Amino acid sequence: MSAARRILLGLVPKVALSRLTGLATRAPIPGPMRPAFYRWFARRYGADLDEVAGDLRSYRSLFMFFQRPLRDGARPAEDGATFVWPCDGKVVTAGPIEAGNIPQVKGIDYEVEDFVGDPELGAKLASGSQVTVYLAPGDYHRVHAPFDAEIVAVRRIPGTLFPVNPPAVRAVPRLFVRNARVVFEARLDDGRPAAIVMVGALNVGHIHESVTPGQRVDAGAEVGRFGFGSTTVVLVGPGGEGLPQVAGETVVRTGRRVR
């Protein structure tokens, strides 16, 4: 089944399809229909409407609702935590980076330097640690800083747009290196290098950057927004407290302490 899925995904015009989907989701929804539509969406995909900022009528399109903010105070970063989760979702892999490789799924790895698009940064992160989190369509789609840091650089890396759901990840080798992504290079307060990487996916051709190079961010500050569900990867260099091993499929929430 994985081989057949890999062939099928290779044939699908992923970028063109994502652009069409983006146009469709930007179509305005009539005001009176919005609350009922978004409540249906929440039931279908498991979105939590109790945390949504503002009135549902204020979200003119499904695209705007995908990028909805949380109400004030809904998800503060936990005090005293070295690392907090950058987004809502489920853990794919978490733990040490071994020999410069990040595990994608069991038995399939990809290289850090290829992923971040910078051999020098890749070498600095090669013996560190990482967490990879998959965001489903119903999840909150904004990504936040998992640590206190300075944003050193922001780079967009072009690529295709394979879906990043678990079946696709199992079927397509090195999928995260092949997809378009945005890399937020960071420097922790202790001087270690780090990176937050937002990986695009099928129907997620849009990634909005909320920070710029040279900007200081505290844990919990917004760094970017997805247009739909996708994947976020956090990498931290060696030499201090690292990101711990966490079992795959663990449900995580923005701002909570990484355990």
C-alpha cells in the first residue's frame, strides 16, 4: 500500500491543487451562515471553539478561521519551563538527533543540513535534539516560540507540497526535506543555536511569518501561522538541556511544558 500511495502522491499536481484550495478557502462565507458552518467544522475536525478569540461571525472565510487566534489568556506559556510546546498537535518523533539525522518515521531518516537549508547551521544542530509535531486540520494553526531566544534569520525553502499525515509520511522517504518550508533560525539565551521549522503540506501552501531577523522572542510568542494543518519541527543544539524523548502520538498543546 505504501508503494502505491507513493506513486499516487507523486502524480498528483500538489502545488496547483493547493493553490486552488487556497482560493476556495478564501471565498467569503455569508455572515448569517458562519456560526453554523464553523460549529459543523469543529464537530467534524475536533476544533475547540471555546478558545477562539472574538465572535464566529468575524471570520469572513474558512482561510481566516484556519488562522484564528486564541482568546486572551487561553494558553499562556508555563512559568519556569525551559521549553514549551510550539503548537497543538501530535508528536511524530522527539529526542536526540543522531549522526546528523532526524527520524521521520521508524527506519526513515533525513539530514538536518538538508532540512534547514544551511550546512553551517545543520552542523551546529547535528548532535542536538528535536521534536516533530503534526497539526491536524482541526488544530489551532499558529506556531509559537518554544523558548526564549533571538531570531537570527528567517529563510524560505522552496519545494513541493506532499501531504504530511502519517500514512503519507510512512510512504514518502525524506518527505519533510522535499516539502516547502520556512526556517526560523534562533539563538538561545545560553548561546546555543536552535531552529523552528514550519513545513508546508498539501493545501498548506501559505505560511505567514510573524517575526523578523533580529527580533527577540519570549517562550509563547507567535512566530508564524499555517493556512491549514501541517508539521512543526523544533531543533536545539547540544551543550545544555535538550528536548526530551516523547512517545509518538502524544497529544500536545501550545504553551504547555515539554516533558
